Amino acid sequence: MRKAKADPAVDSRPPSAREVATQLGRSHAAFVALTQRGSGVTREWKRYTRTSPWTLKVSQGDRTLLYATPKADAFEATVILGERATEAALGGRVSKRLHASIRAAKSYVEGRVVRVTVRGQADVAAVEELVAVKLKPTSGTTDASSGKRRCGSTRG
């Protein structure tokens, strides 16, 4: 059975800012906060297949930070965590409410695909935690007695 061809006049171009705002509704401010990050960040609308929805890819240099897919009154933020970032996240670098999502995330060669449905600012904070651990998965622990950073093994 052949698939029907997509109508080239429909969804052949990325959504306009107005279309995104209309679709997102109240979550639009959260979308802007998460996708309009600081300098050096690029945003590119992509469709990975003819029938898939438009997704905003947010990158810094050659690293993809996250993908944001608009939905009705929300959007899905996807962050791909490598092995070290996953270990750091589950080791306490992100809030515990994200741990179940990280553990349940399907693992691919590129890493674990963690999805968060964003409806407001509280959800933005969760995604920002994931992006932070993705960008810097290793951070030396601090020795509580001296306040100095420890890396590797300790000497006795």
C-alpha cells in the first residue's frame, strides 16, 4: 500500500512566529524563554519527515542543546543526554522529579532521549537543568571540610 503524498502547499514552510504563538497559547512565554537563549545560540526549524511536525532545533556551535516541538497549549522539549550526563543527572545534578523520566527514556547510540512536556515556567526550569548537565556532565565534587574541589582519587 502506498502512502498518500503530502500536499506541498500544506506545511511546506516553517511556522511563522504568529502561528507558533497561536498554537502554544499560554505556554508561548515558556517557549520563548527556553528557545531564545543567550548569544552564540542558533535556532533552526526542521522537519525530519514529510509527515512529522515542525521542530525547533536549538544549538550552540555544533552541539544541539534541545529540540522544541509545539503542541496545543504546550510544547515538547527533547534533550539527548550522553552516558556521562545521564550518570550526573541521576547522581543528583537534576531535581529528583526528572529521574523517572531519565530512567524511562529510550537509549540510543547518541544517548538517552529525555522528553519534557512544557506548559509553564516550572517546566522550563526542569529543561534548563537537563541542558546544564548535558553541557557540563562532570563537575568535580567539593570537599566539605576544606571547600576545595576534588577530582579523581583522594590521598590519605
